Amino acid sequence: MSRRSTKPTMPVRTSHRVKSTNKYHVATATLAALGLALCVMVSLTVTSVGSDATTTTIPKFKAQPNPEYPVGTSDSAEPSGYSPPSTSALPGFDQTYVNDFVGSTLPAGWDIFTGIPSGDPGGHFGGSHVRVGGGMLQLLTYKDAQWHDHWVTGGLCQCGLAQTYGAYFVRSRVSGPGPNEAELLWPQQSVWPPELDFGETGGSTTELSASLHYGATNHNNQRFLGINMTKWHTWGVIWTPTRITYTVDGQIWGSVSVLSEIPKIPMTLDIEQRTKCSSGEECPTRPIALQIDWVAEYTPNAVTSNVMAPRLTLRNQPRARGSL
């Protein structure tokens, strides 16, 4: 997903999801051999992405007890029922940032997007569409009278806090379908690619994707997950020199281990909504909110490679690769 209008224009991504007409089912035995211990695989549909994509089934998420990775701490006082995870919730990493979005003003270190998004001339970011209140950060999509009653969305970045390698956890939900919502890492210097979308809705409330953009010609390593995104979930990405791991509610649902694809430059956390109503897609029919209860971030410590690499190696996931 390309960025706000104040950054250099990026190549247009014409589609997030390309459905294949050459459908087939992956055998249950094959899936079991891949070690998908934490997700239940259901043959929902067959999806391919890009001209050289691999075709595979979409896993459907099922919560499991005692997850291995951070979800948060049970807390009935929180909007989502969970407060941020502890400082020691992720072995091999030190917690370096946490924000629970209390009060009514945006915390220091976050910058709001305004104007027309790059690669999306029909869209518009509005400063008033990012709000803090009720213990949440909210991005709001609605028809804005100040912009001729066009659909306007919210977006922001933690532009002042970049790191090379780390872990990010965002507890969020969407109120309904329509706009594309994304939680992603973006290069600090806006030299694109790379781009790491660890939670992107594509306008859906039942299916989400993670995409790693890499290479000078923008290859896209993408995968999908069936899940109800109107419920609260903790979305995570763990980024090390040897692996990118995607988590939801403490469970791994995907990973990338091709070293040439993994970003090696400082990146920042972005959260945004977009519409593509002018092209007849990702367009709401009513106001929609992306609600964020909290954000927690971690930096690798000196023993990360010894602690994380062996267990992550056991969690390889099937993937669909392609170039948009």
C-alpha cells in the first residue's frame, strides 16, 4: 500500500486480490506436514496473486488456548478486554514503546496524513478523521462536507520512531466493510520498496492479507487469512534478519524466511484507511471506524538470534508469491 500525498509518488497497485479460475484443493495430509499447529486449515477458496503466483487454500483462524506470542493482559477496563503486553512478553526482545491511547489528544511522535494518497487519486486523508477518546485511537471513514461529501479516511504514522528489526503488536478491530484498512511498516526514507503490510483488510471484514513488497520491480510475497475482523484481535509482526513472522492473538499464521526478501533498513509503523470508490472497489456504504486499543513495540536484545530462530524455523507456512 503506497503512502500519503506528501511522500514521493509510488507505483500504483492495481489489485490486492486476484482470484484464480484454476481452482484445486490442497490435501489435508500436505497441510499437516507443513506443521500448521496453531491454525485450522479450511478450504474456503483458492487464491493466486500476481502473474507468477503459487495457488493455495486460505487458512481460517481458530483461537487456541495458551498462545505462544503476545496477545495482551486480560483487563475488563480496556475497550478490547486486554491491556498491552508486559515488558517481558516476547523472549529475546525488550519493550521499547507502548501506548494505550488514554486522554483525548494524539500522543507525541505520531503524524497525521492529509491530502490525496499516492497512487489513489480518488481517495483523501483528512486530519479530523483521526481521533483519540474512550481509551482508543480511531480512524474514521465518512462523507465529509468539507470535501464535497466525498468519502474521506484517516491515516497516521509513527514517523519519528524508526528501527531496523523489531516486533510490533496492534490490538484493533473494524466496525464494518468498505475501506481498505492496513497496519504496516514503511521505510523511514520512503525508498520504496520495501513495504511490510502485516494486516490489510482489502475492504473485507472476513479475510485479511499480509504482504511483503521487495525488490526494485516490486515483487509481492502475500498470504491470506480468514477471520472475523469486527472482533478485537492482536495483530503482530516479528521482524528479524532471518525471518518475518506474522501473528494474530498470539498464534503464528505466516512467515517469510527468504533472506533476499527481508528488509534491512529502518522502518516505521503506519496505520491507515483508504477508499477506491472512483474505481468501484473498497468503498463503504456507511461510516466505518478502525479502532486501535493499544500499540506495543519491541527491539531485539543481544540473545534474540539464539532464542527466536530455532522455534520460528518450525513454523514455516505455505505462501502465495507474485508480482503486482
